Amino acid sequence: MTTLNTLVKYFLSLTLIVLSSSALAENPIVKLETSEGDITVVLFADKSPKTVENFLAHVDEGFYENTVFHRIIDNFMVQGGGFDVDLKQKKTERKVINESKNRLHNDRGTLAMARTSDPDSAGSQFFINQRNNPRLDWTPFKPGYTVFGEVITGMRIVDFMASTPTGNAVGKTDK
């Protein structure tokens, strides 16, 4: 079983709605509806086409409905897209190759794919950077975490999530 670092006690079930999805040549806009408010993001299909295609496929099949932001680290990031409201991990067969050479940076407000130590292991889980995280960027010496979008409205919701007291899950400590 995957270890969860932290869990927001009572909120942040997640629903994603594509507001503008005509062609991947465009940069689609997606609204993340949370129990604490909406977060609207633009996806960088022009810079991370495979990652955006993977993310939108999960959205289209309803994969993200009733999921939670299960990993929240204040002054770092909030992560979601992998666990339902009962903390059961959702399985996805879909994986996407790492596109972190796109030279997009893990800056405050950007969305990036979560992954294991295998650079090409990203599936459904993503995170929103709460601060600039240059150590997550691609370098010639290490693969980074693929940035594929950016918050255009609702960053205050991300900041609120990051500052909310969390409970422990699977042996981790409270904030």
C-alpha cells in the first residue's frame, strides 16, 4: 500500500471540468471543483502534449471525480488525483513519458505530474506547486517533474489547503 504523507481531514473532493477542450493544439482550460472552492488551470498542450493528453483522458473518463488532495506539504505543494474520499488508491493503467525537457519550471502555481523514481511512471497523480521548486526541474543530469499547466484563478484555494491542519495517515505525523 502506498504511504500517504498527510490527509486533509474533511475536504477537497475533486471534480474536474474541461471548460475549453476543442483541440490539443490549443491550451485547454480546466476547472478543478473542490469542496473549498474552484481552481481554474490552463494546460500547456503546446509544451507537454503527451502529459496533457493523458490528463484530459483521465478527466474525460471521470477518473478524478470524488478524489482528494491526499498529500499536502505547506510551502511546497498539494498533490491529488490518486485516492478517493475513503483513501482507497485508484488504479490507472495509463502512464505517460516524462516531458520535463520542455524547459517549463516548477514555479508557484504550476501543475506537474507526480511520479516514482522512474521518470516515465507518471499516471494520474499531479501536484500544484505552492512555491517555486527549482529542484524539481529537468537538468542535463537528472529528469525533472513534468510541468503541464498553471493556475489562472484560485491560487488562494491552494494556499488555504496548504495551511489547513491535516491528520495522519499510515503512520505519518500531523502537521
